[in-house]
Amino acid sequence: MDRLSIIIVSFNARADLERCLDSLHAAPPAIAHEILVVDNGSTDGSVDAALSRHDVRVIALGANVGFAKGNNAGIRAATGDALLLLNSDTVVPSGALDRLVAELDRDPSVAVVGPRLVDGTGQPELSFGRMIGPLNELRQKRLASSRTDVERLTSVRHYPDWVSGACLLVRSADADAVEGLDERFFMYTEDVDFCAAIRARGRRILFAPEVEIVHLRGRSAASAPAATESAYRRSQMAFYEKHHPAWAPLLRFYLRIRGELPTRP
């Protein structure tokens, strides 16, 4: 059995995927590991690019089933006792994953660890937060808009309600206990929901700023902004219907009057 399973869900992001795999190949983790690429029906040669690497297992799903369902396919196929959900638009520095696993091993009460995510210039992003709700969403947006606040908050080791699914390390036993990610979330908020399910079992989420991963986010979203916005709003509605049902009608009304109410897929 491998110690670590690295699961990368990809959809028409060949350049990002190759860059991510190159970083893992250039400085692989010292611990026993496997790399699984779950392809959501890409048409840009992503599957061939992944298959050309001898150290990568490819799960070709043949259709874009979304982030949660794609990760679940990887989780089912994984052999590691620690699972890393990793975006294709990340670059992994040498030693980062070994340090991340060491953080998980440090405390048995911790089920999930998230690193400090930085962009290509080294600027951190707010990759954790409080449970999504009407007030907390506004607070998160306000904090994320302030470089000073983001730098301050991302320098402190602490236990938030959730960490970003762009790079999320979880014990396989905890992922199995909550039956993976909720597949009603096609894209967005699935990481918050996943962490909420794990916390509901009395387990903890750790943000570890000592470990940094480069996240070149926004590339796929930028290529299809309308579809991305619609996917976000669908996930937002699904999240409120599941976790805040009393607020869901108000959110639906708000989105309708703004012309942003998504259609069901």
C-alpha cells in the first residue's frame, strides 16, 4: 500500500496538468506514493499527456462529471492511507508534500490539512475560512480583498472550518467515513461541505502555513466565465438548501432579481 495517493482531477487543462506533473516528477515525495489523474472527458490531449508518464495512473471518465464526482472516482481507486486532492493548476515545491503528511501525522485528532496557497508571485490567497453562511460569505469576501488581512491570516497556524480543495490532504479513513465528497456539488463549495461532514464527526481541520503550494488559479474559469459563474451559483444554492434551508428561498429570490438564478443542469 502506498502511504500517499495524489489525486488530480483535470478537464481540458493540459498545460496546467503537465506543469503540475512536471513539478511532482522533478521533486517527488520521499514517502511511498502514487499519482492518479482523473480526466473528466478532456478533448485537448490531457489523457495522452498523462498516459505518457510511467508513474501516473489515469482514470478516464469520458465526460465532465464535475470536481466532486471526479475526486470520488480517484478516492475509490486510491491505495494510500492519506489522500491529497490536488488541482491541476498547482505547482508543488520540493519537500512540500512530505511536510504536509508530517503535519497530518503529528496529531491523530486532525483529519484534514491544508497548506498556504500562494500565486506565481508569492502572494498568498485566503484558502480557508468559517462555515459558509450569509454573514460569513460577506466576511470572507471583505477579508480576501485586503492584502494586509490575507497576509496576516495566512501566517497563523490554526483550525478553521474548512480549507481549500485546491490542495487538501485527508486521511483515507475519514474520507471513507463521510462517503467522499457530496456529488450534488458539481464545482465550488464541495470542499467546505466535505470539511463540514468531517468536523461533524468530531475531527479537526488544520491550516499549516509552514507548507506552501503554488496555485495558479483562475485559468480554466477565465476561459468560460459564464459557465463558471453558473456552476458557482448552482453549488451555492445547493449548499444553502442543504445547510441553511431557511435562507435558501431568500438566496433564490436575490439571485432571481439580479438575473443570476441558475437553471438546473
